[in-house]
Amino acid sequence: MRLARPLPFSAALLATTLMLPMNTKAGSDAVFTVKAEGGRFTPQQLQVSANQPFKVRVVSAEKTPIEFESFELRRERVVRPGETIIVNMPPLGPGTYKFFDDFHRDTPQGAIVVR
């Protein structure tokens, strides 16, 4: 009977990373994922903790570029089809901060709810 070869460390690390949930802590910054697909953002609302920095991972599954934009957050980033970007956010006070796809104004808005 042959024993399976041990995985190299990098392969084991990659496998472990891929099993992590999409909304996780990365160091002291929480990471929240929003996906643009089918003319909408999923989830449409993110809930984050007040006064803590965080990151938004924006994944585009669209066939054309999108623009993740928020006037309230002063953020504007183009995301190409199939691309994933990270948007760094500073600590925010409680409230609701809207975001939208500026290239496709018919896409329903999303919101980041800070509590």
C-alpha cells in the first residue's frame, strides 16, 4: 500500500486559503466581498463595525467593465470583466453609505451599513 505524498507547504497553504469564508479578518482589517453579476451587486448590503478600518473585495462577473463608486465614501474604481479589486476603507462612523455602478446606472445601488 502506497502512502500519499505530503503536499508541499505552498499547496497546503493555498488549499487552506481557498476554504476560508469570503468575509474574513485579514490582520486587523475585516474583508467583505461584493460581486457584480447579472446587473446587480451581491450581497446588496454589507454590515461592518463602526470605527474599524476594513476592505471591500469587488469581484466582477460582468461582460463589460463596471465602476464601483460611492460619493459618500469618496471611492471610484473601475473593475474589468473577470477582475477582482480591493478597496481600502478607513474607520467610518455609524451610518449608511451607498455605492453604485457608475457605468450602468440601472444597476440597483448597494449600501455599506456601519454599526
